[in-house]
Amino acid sequence: MASGALQGLRLVEMGQLIAGPFCGQLMADHGAEVIKIEAPGVGDPMREWGRNKPVWWPVVARNKKSITLNLRDPRGQEIVRKLVAKSDFLLENFRAGTMEKWNLGYDQLSATNPGLIMIRVTGFGQTGPYAPRAGYGSIGEAMGGIRNLAGDPSTPPSRVGLSIGDSLAATFACLGALMALQHRNRTGQGQVVDSAIYEAVLAMMESTIPEYTEAGFTRERTGAILPKVAPSNVYSTKDGEILIAANQDSVWKRMAEAMGRPELGSDARYATHHARGENQVELDAMIDAWTRTWSSGDLLAHLETHGVPGGKIYKASDMLEDPHFKAREAIIKVKHPAFQNLWMQNVFPKLSETPGEVAWAGPELGQHNEEIYGDILGMSRPQMTSLHDEGVI
């Protein structure tokens, strides 16, 4: 078993792709025993995802155990009920109403396990007129508002290049599950954690709602900047772009010193947050003209000596070579039968007394059938063989 703060807790994971399974990954990273249920002979589609090679699965399923089970078969549903009765959490990300259709709703499951915490991740939540709709991450991102703000104002709404809506909903689901666990520790009572993708995105939307209701202002796409927040932008150098964030008054004064123009720190056009915001375009142009005279490495070193935040815009290759990443073991090698040693991001956040770990990469389909069905549920080998032959497990 993986070590970590959640060791001793058992989570049964149902569903597929990212919105639910990333929640399971976070909990498995920190020591929970996560038993992933997959369709016999098929498995989670994430097993096939990746550019040229299926490398998503080893990450999103790391530290998890895989069993196969036909959830549409009443015998499979009965097995779920027995397994959940011995578990702390059930995680699912099917369309709302699917679990109830299978007689696996919270009322049925909590009848035999009152302390059960059921984690439900969907596009629109378990209630409301949109609840029955199919809801993918991209739709939640659009409805939650982030798509309208992503990209350049000269182009249609963009995406951030990641399944951010799914991952946010899964992260909020994990947060909710741990809140529910604390409640259960006090009362013994379980509950449902209802995490909707569009609401997880909405939670990240800062002041966009009151800006509209109180000031009639609708925030729109602004590319690489935040309007009226300056200087905080991407600037050119002799060998590429870097990002500089010197928008705080005290940091701007240090930036002016770094530029060899300390008088700009007290110049009325730039001395305050408001003034810099009003003169953002000319300020960015002035800084860009200066940064273009430097190589990126020399400039970043120079900014550091003046206490000005700056950095390269990293790609994977930069991360693998960066000494800070290496010192904190932010990216690690994990043993994998197909890839020998597979590089992947480590467990976050770092806990001083109970750090999590990546004990193994994503398992083979049904790799833990015998352990779970035999050791936990007490099935005999003939029983397992029969259920396998009949397509149940």
C-alpha cells in the first residue's frame, strides 16, 4: 500500500476518464486504498489515451487497484453493495440518475453503511433542470465562464490546453470528501458530496459576478494580461519570452532600479497600482524595449538580484532540467513494465509528517480481482471463475 495521511481508508471508484478518477488519484496519492471498478474486457478509456503511447493511464490510475465488474448485471450490483459496505467512500462520475437506476443510490447503500461518504462528480450536479444532461468538462468550462476569458480578444474563446474543468471538479470533490470525513469523525454520519464541473469552474471566477451586478462590467478575453494590473506580462528577450510580475508598488520600485531608471518608481504615471493600470500599454512597451536587449538567462538573474519575480514559460523539457524541480522531486521516475521507468509528476501537496508517495503506476485491467474478491469479499476461486466466465467480473 502507498503511505500517506489517508492510509487505512478505502475508496471504491466507479466511472471513467478524468472528472471522477482524478479525485481518486489525489486520494490514492495520500495513502487511501482505491479500488477502481472497470468493465470486463474493456476498462477505462484512459487506458488508450496519450500522444502515440498510452501514458495517461499510469498517472491517473497510480496507486489504485483494478477489478473488473459488470455494473449493468444485477449480480455485479450486488457485489458493489457488499464492497461498499466494507468501504469509507464511493466515488462515481456517471450521469445523474445512473446509480439510482442500478439500485446503487445513496439511500440504498447507506442503509447498510451509514458512515458511507458518496462522492458524485457530474457536469451539472445532482439537482436542477440540467442534472440529467450529459456534461463533459468542455461544456462545464464554457458554462462556468472560463472559456469566455481564455485566449486573445481577437480570436474566438479558447481553452487552456488541459482538461481543467474535469480536474477542478475532481479536486473540489476530494476537498468535499475530506470535509465529510471530518464530519463523520465527529458524528459517525456519512453524506453525499455533490461536485459539478460548471460550479467548480464558477468557483474560480474571482470577482466576475459582482463586477457585473454592481458595476455593469463584463470581463472579457485579454490575452496575456489582466487589464489594469501592470506590469505583469510576457516580454521578449534575445532568445525567447519570459514573464515578469512587478505589479505591486514596492516591487515596481525594485523593477525601476533593475531597469537603471529608479526615477520611474516615483513617477506619477507609474508610482501607484491605479496609475500603472491607466498607463499599462505604454509601460509594457517600455519594459519590452528594455528586455529585448538581454538574453533570457542574464535578465532573469539580474531581476533576481533586485527581488523582481520573473521566469521562463516552461515546457516539459524545461521542468525536467530545472534544479528546483529536481531538489523538490517534483517530477519522479516510476517503475512501469511497458515503459521501464516512466517520468510523471509527484504527489502534491507535501505533508511533513505523512507524505504521500507513488507506489506503483496504473494497474493492469483486473489485476486485483483475486485480492479484492477473495480476500475482502471472501469469494472462493470456483465462484470467481464462474462469475468471470459469465461476464460478471
